[in-house]
Amino acid sequence: MNEETSLKNRRINNFMYVIVFFIVLLGSIYLIGGVFFDNEYSYKNKETGEKFPFTTREINDELTMHKLTTYTVFQGIGHIYDTSFRNGPKELEDLFIEDDVRKKIISKEKLFITINPELDAKAVLATVEVGRVVGNAEWGIFKIPTEVATTVETGTSRPVKTCKSTSSRIGVILFRIGETTSVTSEDECIIVEGKDSDELIKAADKLAYTLLNVLPSN
């Protein structure tokens, strides 16, 4: 193995560690999040009229976290989940999302969240925003078996998944930097796109809010 290949593999491994770090850190924060949030507000879905309770916490001059409390039933038992977002629902109302994205995701038996491993840590955070809602971790809401993948071979055990990997049972949510900030689809593949990493997080939050019925599809 030459030095260039070794360097690339170290970069890929660091990418994987970042994913694990964010999942563990954010999961623990969401499970005990009520301690850190204090300012309350209610957001009403303009399509259904349903109201959703939020609390906020200003982290710094540039970041305010929005915590949504949701109630779900899993295996016959009711659960309360506190899920935090970097963007509030009101500021994402005009961000485009295709009508049938929610249905395509929740109908799958397994999901792969996939991203180019050379994107930065903030882009990785966008994948966590969605993964913690759909996944089957302790803080997941939809409890769909979900696995992190990459769009290219990394030389690790991490699977390679692209839009070509979708089927009637297997879903792929592809995160990428592109020319728009939106949530669209190609057949059964969901594409979360942002003009930069911050915009990618906005698109991810839009998708998560739509999955939770906080925001209607456009």
C-alpha cells in the first residue's frame, strides 16, 4: 500500500468515526434534551392544522436549536421522543420537497443513507438529522433498519450504495452537494441536496419535518 492510498484510507476512516461520533453524541443529547431547552412555541401545519410543541435554546449568535416533542407507538408501547433540529420549521416552509417522498421512505423495509465520504463533517451531520428520525436506534422514531453507506468504495466494511441500489423493499437516501437546495427523487431513490453543507442540513431538516408531518409536502 503506497503513501497516497494509506492517506486516503485514513481520511475515509476519519469520516466513519465522525459519523459514529455524531450519532452517539446527538442521540444522548436528544434523550436528555429536556434539560437544556426552555423557550416554548407552537408550530401549526398549514395543511392539516395540527399543532406541534417546540422548545428552543440559543447555543450562540449563529445557532438556535429547536426541540420537537413527538409521541409514537412502537411494539404496542407509547413513546415520547425529543428530537432537536438546527432549523425551525417556519424557516423551511418554502424549501422544495416532492409530494411522495415521505411515502417512498416509510414503505421500505430497510434504508441506506449514503454520502460521498470526502464531504466535510457538517455534511455528515445532515445525514444524522434524517437517520435519527427514520432509524432503529434507541432514539429513532420510525424504527426502520437503517445503515450508513458511501457512494464510492472506501476500502472498509462500509457498503457502497447509490440510487441504483433501490428496490421495492430497499430504499436509498442520497445526500449530495449540488446546484439546488431541495428534496427530490429519482424513481425510489430520495435525493437530499444542498448548495453547501449548511444548505444540506436545511434540506435534511425539511425532510425530517415532512416525515414527522410537521411540514406538508409542497
